[in-house]
Amino acid sequence: MNRRELLSMIAAFTGAALVGSGRAFAYDPTTTGANIFTPEDAAFLDEVAEVIIPKTDTPGAKDAQVGTFMTVYVSDCFTADEQADFRAGIEALKSEAQAGYGKPFTDLTPEERQEFLQAASLVAADQAKVVEAALEKQKQDIAQQTNDAMAADEALAAIAKDLPKLHWFTPIQQLTLFGFFTSQIGATEVLRYEAVPGEYIGDLDYKGEPAWAT
């Protein structure tokens, strides 16, 4: 599975393009270097990510330190507004868990955590459809006004803050998937990995093995 395939899978699975992906893989001036989160934030995100990709007979998100990955990615690849939304999302997660179960998320049983995040994922999927529809409409409107790709991107960026926002679960889910499957553990112990691929075999029997990492 290469980077493009992974990004396509994340977009299909969560209903929205990976937040910050353009700044992660192409030059875009953002402030980088300082992690704006604390180790406690990373530990909390690990607990959330572990519900999304739990440890079974293969490693889980916590084994891959996905929480730490999220804090670095958001610090380096999100805009200030996106960072603020992500922080607000963490607080929304905590407050909704407290309101729903009468105790902090970290005190929920594994079953309660799964139930809580499963419900959130359904709401997030519906909201992603709203966001993507609004984004597509704006793209079409801008395309009718200009054929200049750079001008179109600038126009879309200028109105981005006025578009509907993704549910707090979506960026966390996206970064859990992205962080896990690009980690050494995810690539070598969950996906099949071959550092130096051999010859091309166009017709190979498939018996349900894990997908390739490379």
C-alpha cells in the first residue's frame, strides 16, 4: 500500500480528505518544529486511538505511539485554525464522554469506550457528507469564476473558515489510520512488508493474507 492508496483509503473510510495532507506532502509555509501538545495529550490520544485500532494478535495503535504522531502532525501540518479545532475536538470528546457516562473517557470500560466512539463515528460520517458537499459546491462556484488554479486555491482558502466543520471524531480517526499504517509497526507487523520488492508477478493466488505495505 503506497501513500496515495493510503490517503484514498482514509478519505473513503472517513468521508473526507485527510486534514493537512497538502501541507504534509508539498511545500506550504506553516510554522513547524514546536510541538504544541503535552505528553499527557499524547497519552490521552493513544487511549482514543487504541479503541479505533485495538491490539489483538497484531499490534494496536498504542504500540505504534499513534498519539505522539498525532501531536507532531497537528503541530506541523495543521493551520492555526485547524489546530484550534483539533484541540476543541479533544475537549468535546472529554465533555461528551463525561456527560454520557458520568465519568472521564479514561475511566470508561473497553466496552463503553467502543460504544461511545462508535456512536461518534456515525455522527461524524453524516457530518463529513455535509462538509464535502459544501466544499464541492464552493469549488464549482470558484471554477466558474476563474481558470487560474492558484487563484482558485487562494479563493477557496479565504472562505474555508466559513464552511461547515468536520465532527471532532473525523480528524482523530484519520490521523489514527495514517499514523498507524505509516509506522514501522503498522508497515512491518500488520501489513506485509518487502524492503526490496522482487520481480513483478501479474497473476498471484490470494489466500486472505494482509495487504502489502510497499
